[in-house]
Amino acid sequence: MKGNLEAERTPGAATAVAAVELDAVAVRFRAKKKEVTALRDVSLSVAPGEFVSIVGPSGCGKSTLLKLVSGLLRPSAGSVRLFGEAVGGTRHDIGYVFQRAALLEWRSARRNILLQAEMRGMPAAEAGRRADELIEMTGLTGFEDALPHELSGGMQQRVALCRALLHRPPVLLMDEPFGALDALTREQMNVELHRIWRETGTTVLLVTHSIAESVYLANRVLVMTARPGTVAEIIDVDLPGSRDYAETMSQPSFAEATGRIRDLLGAATATD
Amino acid sequence: MSMNPGGSEGRLLAVLERSWRPVALLVACFAVWWAITSTQLVPPYLVPSPGTTLGVMTEKSSYLWQHTWVTTYETVLGFVIAVVIGVLAAVVMVYSTTVEKTLYPVLLFAQVIPKIAIAPLFVVWLGFGLTPKVVVAVLIAFFPVVISMVTGLKSVDPEMLQLAATMGASPLKTFAKIRFPASLPHLFSGLKVAVTLAVTGAVVGEFVGANEGLGFVILQANGNLDTPMLFAGLLVMSLIGVVLFVLVEIAEQLMLPWHASRRGEAATTTL
Ligand SMILES: Nc1ncnc2c1ncn2[C@@H]1O[C@H](COP(=O)(O)OP(=O)(O)OP(=O)(O)O)[C@@H](O)[C@H]1O
Ligand SMILES: [Mg+2]
């Protein structure tokens, strides 16, 4: 399994098969006799190494979409594929970051990151080296032994990010990872995530409520309509691969993309 | 001690800070007790003075010690068995809804039966020895253990479990590394209730048929209208409960430093 993941991450194979492929996917929930359609006819194809942001009104099925990709949830209709392979059960070749850091409060930052390795039975030495690498990359150095409640919200989210990256997943799923952070910390985390994405070449699906964040980070932004969630539009972000935060904000193409998303979301909520 | 004055003194101060209020209350209770008896509001054959009671306790200390050990042994044994069975039952119930549906009504039934009412039955079945006392202690201490452990195991963050699933974690690993440790704070609050109840259970077991233990001491004293001894027995019995409770709390702080420390932090900010 591992060897074949490495193969799929090589650039040569990049264009051949989509990292994530959703085809006419629908999700219906049964809740107290009432049937709720969370997603309807959603199709999306994400190339390996691509960064796609997902925005949409609350309750439109963004989290549901990530759960589909991870295999935590099965679609009611349509198909979900990861690297050409139909998603049957929960996938292990992904990294997941939730809105709340979801850290084990009795474990230090480093040991929270290493949970990933322990659960997978990765060799301890290799995992330790990788953890130290990520700790340095995310600026957590000096806080390895701190317990979660001794860390700030931003640091907790960094730990969750390190944990999600430990096993070098070809796909990273992030569900409003920075929603609980203050504006400044959030900007810092955006810059960091952008750098990490550039360095690792991971395919990323990021759910966010921040339009600026969605555009700054992504190659494309998937805008969804209110419930039942459908694809309103997929917007191509016309920005360079490597982005400076302040510079990006002042780009005309940035303003254009954010404006377009704002219009679409306005229309989506107006029909709600 | 003097090697690390800051640490040990700080800890001592923290203990004093936490314990002076209950100690003050206890002293106040003794003062009221003393006042009532010394003003002869109540005749001494109904309520002996603290002095008389403490006098009996020192005078008959070896007699009291002997029976205290018996009751303590029954209590601890009952408590430990209740914890083992309770935790196991909770784990099985959380992992199997069928078992939960079957076992829950049975447990509830076992809980609502007044233990004093069935204790004589155990004497008939199991004799006058150690077993019936332990059985009553187990029965009475078992329920809070199961309930708190079930609550603890169920209160695990569902996202944490989903995360474990994406890590390809086996159910055993998920249990050992996430579910079980996460349930410990709940379990410990149940254990604190259970340990004090276990004392009651052991004494109830002694009441219905025993020739040793504090329950026996109290019954004997009652029969002889020896109120000072009766009060002494009651006092020692309460002390067993308090000491065991404190031991469980210490175990909690040793095992869950992450949790206890947070509670400490919350306490100082609200004060
Ligand atoms: N397990 C479930 N059972 C029933 N309904 C559900 C379930 N999970 C989600 N839903 C419903 O599906 C819809 C989409 O939920 P989802 O959590 O994906 O929304 P979201 O876009 O992530 O919202 P938010 O931005 O508030 O996080 C909601 O209406 C929700 O009530
Ligand atoms: Mg959501």
C-alpha cells in the first residue's frame, strides 16, 4: 500500500489519474423520519498536488464532502475515488484536521503527533525523526513536551496539522482548521500552511468560511450552494504558485476571485 | 525537604489552602458537640461528650484496631472487586448494545433493591464469614463504577474516534490509547462515590451477622447501651471512609496529572 502511494505522488503520474474524484455524488441522511439531502449531484476532480478550497453557507455539506473523501461516510449515490480507486471503507492514506484540534489532553504535543505513528505501527525511530522535522517546520520547537492545555489555540492546531502530516499522506483533508483562531494567528497559519503545501506537494482539500483564506491558499475554490449542497461554481485562482501574503492580497486577480465568491455566496444565501 | 524548599513548601501550602476550611468545619462540629454535652442539654447516656468518646477510643484502642482492620479489609476487597467487575461490565456494555440493553435493567434492579433487605439472605447463603460482607460491599459499590465508566467511555470526542479510524487503528489500540484514558476522569469520580459506599456495604454486611468488624462493635455497644463505644465505632467508621476517599483522590492526581492540574487552574481563576 505504502509503496504504491509513493508511486502516485511522483510528478510523472500526476496528470494521469485524479487524486480525488467525486462523480455525481449525493448524500441523504435519515434523521427522525425526515430525510435530509446534504449533498446533491456534486462532481469534482482534484489533481495530485492540487490545493482546492471549499466554501459555502453553513450546513451545505462541506464537512460531509470531506467525510466522503475519507471514506468515513458512504455516498447515497454516485462514486468517490482516490487515485482511481473506489473508496470502500475508511481510507488510511489521508491526513485529517478538524476544526477543533482534537488532541489527547494527557499527551504532550510531541506524543500527540506520534499518535499517528503508534496507531499505524510505524517504526518509532523514523516516526520520531519525522515528528521533529514537522515540529521545526511548524515552529513548535520548545513546546514538544507541553500538554495541550498549556498551548495556545494556534499551537494546538499546529500540533493537529503535524499529526495529520506525520505519515506523509498523499491527501490532506482540513475542515475549518483555523476557524477558532484570531485573525492574526490565522494569517500566520495560512502562510505556514501555504509553505508546507509547497514543500510537501500534498493534495489538499480545505473547508473554510474565510473567502480570503480560500483564495490565498488554493489553486481552485469550490463554491457550494445552500442545502441541499450542490456545486455553484469552481473558480480558478489566477495567482502564482508561491505566494507572499501581503502581495497576494493586493493582486487584482485576488480581488476578482474573492469578489466572485462573495457574489456567489450572496446569491446562495439569498435563495435560502 | 530542604533540598527543594520551593516545591515541597509550595505543595504544603496548597494542601493547607485546600484543607483548612473542611478542618475548620470539623473543629466547629466538635465544638458544637462539646457544647451540647457540656451544657447537659442532652443526657450523657444519649450523647457522650467528645472527651468520653476519645477516652474510650484510647482505652480500647487495640479492640477498636482489630475490628477496624476487619472492616477495612472487607471494604477494600469489596471495592477492588466492584471496580474490576464494574469496569469490565462497562467496557462490554459500551462495545455491545445488545449486552447493554440486557444488562442495564438487571443492573438497575440490583441497584434499587435495598441492600439491608437482602443482606440477611447472603448470611443464609454464605455464612457468617468474610464473603457476605464483601458481597454486600461489591453490590453497593458496583453501580457508581459501571455508570461512571460507561459515561466516560461514551463521552469520547467522536472526531477523535474518526481520526483513529483514518489512522487505521485497531479497536484494541483505539481503546488503549484513546477511549480508556479519556474515560478515567469520569471513572475516578465514580470511584470516589464507590469507595465510601463500600464502607457502608461492609458494615451493613456485619450488621446482619458477624462476630467481628465495626458493625459488630456498634451492635454490641448498642446492646449494652454503651454510647461512648457506639460513638467511637461511628467515628472510626467515618474515618475509614475519609481515608479511603483521600487515597482514591491521591491515586487520581498521580494518574491524571493533566486533568487535576486543569481543575486546579480553573479553581484559582474562579476564586
Ligand atoms: N450524521 C448526520 N445525520 C443527519 N444529518 C446530518 C448528519 N451529518 C450532517 N447532517 C446534515 O447534513 C447537512 C450538512 O452537514 P455538514 O456538517 O456537512 O455541513 P457543513 O457545510 O459542514 O456546515 P458548517 O459550515 O456549519 O460546518 C446539515 O444540514 C446537517 O444537519
Ligand atoms: Mg462543517
